[in-house]
Amino acid sequence: MFYLFIFIFGLMVGSFLNVVILRLYSGETIIKSRSKCPHCHYQLSAKDLIPVFSFIWFNGQCRYCQKKISWQYPVVELATGLLFVLVTYNFIGTLGWANLFYNSSVLISWLRNLIFVCLLIIIFIYDLKYYLILDQITFPAMAVALIFNLFLGFSWLNLLAGVIIGLTFFALQLAISKGKWLGGGDLRLGAVMGLMLGGAGTVVALFFSYIIGAVLAVFLIIWGRKELKSQIPLGTFLTVGTLIALLWGDSVVNWYLSLI
């Protein structure tokens, strides 16, 4: 029952993330203005905004102008709900219910990971759609990650190592390619990864990011959807790698250390 509550809560948060993504692009304020149809700009009522359900009930259309609504909306809502459940299961499966609610550091770690998931989803979708990683997201993400992790007892050296690894990795590519392979947003995302994950976690995230990116790029080239010189939104792969490291990074590191 608790997982169902977390899933529904995640759906609602995902609906808000859609608003954030849309308004970051349009430049509208996030807090004051009401939600409206992106086509006819009709102000939406509560029945139009029920996560996933409204999309299904109105056949993926605005009920005022009948124009198609992007699949981004239910996909982001469902992804947020499922990831919230996964993060929660990751904590409960390891530590048990009692530790989650009666141990303050565990509870804060859980909330931290939920917030990290939200930030990563915004970066993922925005870079996938617009090939941009915005400073309006990366700089607040750095601050949030630093505050949470220092509060939870992460060492300065560990976080600094993560930032150095992330920045150096992308700075070298930026310099070698003269800005052709990636942009400044990827560089700042490297700092975000370092502050979220620390040194070892950043290495794990980069490893999985590039493996996933390479496999998908080859698949898209074979499928005819991309060419060798086509631009690929690197931030989408980096967020996936960061999420993997956030959830299972310690297990990956421990497994690797057991082999050497």
C-alpha cells in the first residue's frame, strides 16, 4: 500500500516536472501562472490535469481544441512514479521499513535521492528535446547536492574528487574537440555528477553513461535514424548513468574491488 502511495505521489511530482520543463523553455514563471493547453492556451481545470488518467480519458487530446498532447506528459509522470518506487524499494530492501522512518539520516538520504531523481529527469527531457543543459538547473542542482551530502557526512575530499573527475573528463573532450563534441552544459553537468556521487560514484556514472550512449548510437546508425556526424544529446546518457550510480554505485564499486 505504501508503494502505491509513493507511486501516486511520484505521478503528481512528474506532472509538476512537466510544467517546469515547459516553462523553462517558454520563459514563463513556474509558480504564479496557471496551466494551459500548449496549443490553444485555454486555462486547464483540475480534471484536465490528473496525471496519466486525463491523457487517457481525453484520448491524448486537448478537450477544448482537440489537438494532440505530447506523449512526454504521461511518460514523464509514469517515469517519475516508477523511479520514486524504485528509490524507495532500494532503501527499504537494504535497510527495512523501520530504518527508513526512524533513522533521520536514512530518511534524509531517501528524500535526497527523490530530489536528485527529479533534477535528473528535468535534465534528461530538456536535453533530449532541445539539446541544451540549462544553468538554471545545473547550478541549483550543484547547491542541493552539496548541501545534502555535506549534511549527510560526505567528506569534502570525496565530493571534490567527484567534481575534479567530472570537470576534467569533459574539459579534456571540450578542448580536444574545440567544442564540437559537447558544450559547456555538459561540463557543468560533470560537476553536478561529482557533487551528487563523489569520486567513485562519478567514475561508475561515466562508465555506464558512455556504454549506454555508444550502444544506442550504434543502434540508431544501423537503424538509419542517425549518422556518424549526427548530434546526440549527451546529457540524456549522463543522467541515466548518474541514476544507475545513485542507486547501485556502491554495489558496483564493491563488486569491482572484490575482483582485484
